[in-house]
Amino acid sequence: MKQVKFEYTDSKSFAEKLSEFKKQCSETEKRVFQMYTEDLRPEVFAEVSGAIESVFPDDLYFGCSTSGNIVDCQLVGSISVVCTVFERETTQIKLFQYDTTKMSTDEITAAIVEQTKLNPWVKAIEMYFTIPDGSTTRFCAGLKDVAPDVQIFGAVACSDDITSDDSCVFSKGNGFSEKSILILFYGGEDFYVESINATGWKPLGRKFIVTKSNGSVLQELDGVPAYRVYRKYLNIKNDENFFYNTLEFPLFYEHNNTTILRTPVSSNADDSITMSSDIDVGSVVRMSYGDPVTIVESIKQDSLRIAEFRPDVIHIFSCAARRAFWGDTEPTFEIYPLGGIAPSVGFFSHGEFIRANENLNQHNVTLVIAAMREGEKKNSEVKTVPMDENLQSKVPVVSRMATFVSVVAQELEETNQKLETMNDKLKVAAIIDGLTGLYNRKEIQSRIADSLANVKNQKFSLIMLDIDNFKQVNDTFGHQEGDNVIVALANILNNKQSAYSGSSSAGRWGGEEFMMLLHNTDVSSAALIADLVRQCFVNISFPLARKQTVSLGVTQAREDDTVDGLCTRVDTALYEAKKTGKNKVVVF
């Protein structure tokens, strides 16, 4: 596979160059011509396609509008034409163009999936979109059934005015269109492809939760209209420049197990924001910013991976926002390392696509790289072009400040998380008895009051229990053994709660006294549970205190009860159990 570049100035000289090129061509090789242009006039596309048709009538060609053309990792003229020559007979290429005004998204994706099934040789799908009217989420989801080993990548056509909705594509047999999707299939037994994406953008400031959205319309972040977040933190106005001003501050979040950058398309009168694709309610998002050092380091690492693949050609799709980020002086600065690996062609786009983890996603402010090769890896050493190692000294002050703000925000989030954890522990401590892990008296009494307020709808019973002769245990064996006895009884109550089919609560009433609240339980059932607790406890043998016993009182709540009256009645039942022999259950 090789790449041949043509400098386009006019159709006549272009046709002459094509004729010279044809003399070098073999009859067995396959060719695909790609045209990228910042000039969206239909006659320009007609001139280019006419010249190709006149010299290579059987060859495929396609093209799209751009926000800048890339050839061999350099920004080139407004019109670029490159021919990719496939030298292996086994390599296959097919080209389709789908009119989005005549076919629905579901029909287009179904047709693509069907073609992959009819052509099992397909290893890669390259896509070129005109700027879609709405979200691309449905399109991405529609290609889920493409075989998982098929790589998918591409971009949205653009124009030199990145705030404009103007864009177009064209292809052999289909012509010029402002509302279409181009699909190229590549494959064959000797065809290999590797695709990756890189961002280098870093999260900035605090996290936000998407609390309201409708498809691609982002309505609220943390309950606040989405636009107001951009207004508050970046002072961006809700006007015709909103899209351009937010390009370098996309939302950063995780989706389909991959990091997504998503730029707003427009702000709306109701302070909602229209995005290029759906963002689900519950998504955790942050604003982000481009960090030059991170971008460069990311590309350097990715270039090593691409170099290891030993590609014949490289296709590059870079977001127009990245060009704006680097500025017109060095708009292709970040892709320099790819320059020494293989010939490359690409453009600055309105949005980028790549498949990862079997999911196709649309990205923004992202660099997508597709490396292609025919045959096995070449043995020749490939070196990447070195970048300016002094970049750190050139990092603008705004990037340093953004890093500072981001770190401070992260530290604040960590501090808040610690405070929340401490607060949760304090809340638990306020209702839990420290020794037994059961509710304390205040909490179990509050639960009794709540249950009593609903006793007409749901009956309940109480069990009050007290360890017999507990003072003697403390005086004879010490408080440590006394605590062991108390904890053992608490563990039985905990276990009984877990095993009990109804809802129950247990608390330490005070000292060696405990209370159990049994919902939806009459007095006879409560008495059985109480006796089971008594039997379990008496069967325990402690290291020093040996076997101990417990007395229990049981009563059922009545509609005319007060909390004090109910608690007094169950306490009286317990007192009667103590007075009449202990180690027993008394029901009142």
C-alpha cells in the first residue's frame, strides 16, 4: 500500500498530473482517491471528480469539506487530493453513500450491518458524515451488531468556519451532497488496521451530575440549567458565539467504558444546551481544558504504538477545536511524531468517531488515528519525529492556572468526601450503642413512637429483657466479663432480627436491659420469640461467669396506648418475670 499526493490548483493541470501518474500504475492494483477541501462550492467537487473520471474511469473516489487539510502531518492548501494504492490482490474496498433525507438512521445502520454480513472480508469501516441535524447516539447504537473484530472510525465533515453548520460529501456514482453519510469498507486476508484515539484534555474543577436531559438536549446539571454552569464558571454568554467559546472547554465524562469529550452545539433560550450526542441522566461530568504537556505526552506514547504496527498509510481525523487550541502558527504541532512513521492524510473535523470496547462513540476535541497496512510487518526500523522537549517552558499561564484550579478542586472534593464520611459516622454514632452495636435507647424509643402512630394499620409487640443477677457478675468477675455477657445477648438479638421473617429492631435500653420491637407480630408470636431468645442465652457458657439467664416481658401495642404507657406495661411484665423466679417469659 502506498500514498500518492497531488497538489491541486485547477482541473486541467490536475488531469495532466493524473495522466503522468497513470503511466506508473499497474493493472492489478486498486486505487482510491480522497479529496479534502475547505471550498464547499459544488463546482469544485465536480471539477475534481471530472478529472479523476477522465483518467481513471474505473477507480473509486470520495471526499468531504473540512476545517483544514492534513497531508504527511502538515497543514496544506485548501484543496488536497491523495490516491491510496492497494498493491495486494486480496485487498478489497467498497464505497457506499447514504442520503439522510431519504433514509432513516435505523435504515442506514441496518444497511451497513447487512453489508458487513454479506462481505465477511470487511476489517474496517471508515465513515464521513455531513453535520447531522441531531444526536448521533442512535446511529452509534445501530452499529452494535457489526462483528466485534471490525474496527470503525471516521469523522464529521466541516468547513473553514467551525461555527457553521455547512458541510458536504461526495463520491463516485453519488455526487455532491449536504445530507449524506459516506461508508468505506476495507479488508481482505492481507489487510491489517489499527485505530486509536487521543485527547490530552484534563478535567477542570468540580464534578456535576446530569439531573435532567432529553436526548441530546442537556437541561440541568446539579438541578441548575446547564447554560448557567458555563456562565458562572467561564463567563460565557448565551449568544451566537456560545459554540465557539465553549469549544476548548468540553464536558469530560465516562461512557461505554471509555472517556468521552463532548462539546455543546448551541445554547437555547431556556438555558438548556444542545449537545452533539446524548448524555444520560445520572452521568457525572466535569468541564475540561487542554493541557499542552499532557497532549504531547499522550501523542508521543500513541505514536510509539502506531510505529510498532508498521503501517503503510495513516488516516488522521482531528477536531477543529484542537486546531483552534494550538493556533494557526502550529495547528499540526501535536501530530509531528506521526510524520516519520508513514505517509498520512486527514482533516480537521466537526466530530470524531471510533469504536472501543465494541461500542461506537462520537467524540469531540479528539484525535482519531487509523493505521493501515497490507501484508505482515516490515522489518525496517520506523522512527517517530521528535517534538520540542522544551514545551514545558512554553505552557501558557492559563494552562498553569487551570492545572492549579483543577488540583484545588480535586483536593476540595477529597476533603468534602472525608467530611461526608465523618458525618455519616457521627450520624451512626448518634443512634447506635457503642458496646453492642444495637440501637441506643433514644433511637429504639423513637421507633416505638413511630410504630405506635401507625398501630391502626400495623400491629406490633415489644419484648423487654434483663440479664438476671448481672450485678453479681460484675462484682465477682469484673466489668470485662460483664461486657462479654452483655455483648453475647446483643449478638443473639441481632441474629434473631436477621432470622425473623417480619421487620424488627433491637436496642439497648440501659445497662443490662434491652428492648425488641417486632412489627406485624401479635403477643403470642412475640412470646415464642422471647422464649427462643431465653433458651439461646442460657445455653451460652462464659469463660468466667459460666451460664447466665435472662428474664423477659412481652406485650402487644393497643390503639389507645401512649409510648410511656406501653413501655411501662412491658416493664411491668419484665418485673413480674423477675419477681416470680427469673429465667422466664411473662406476657401482659
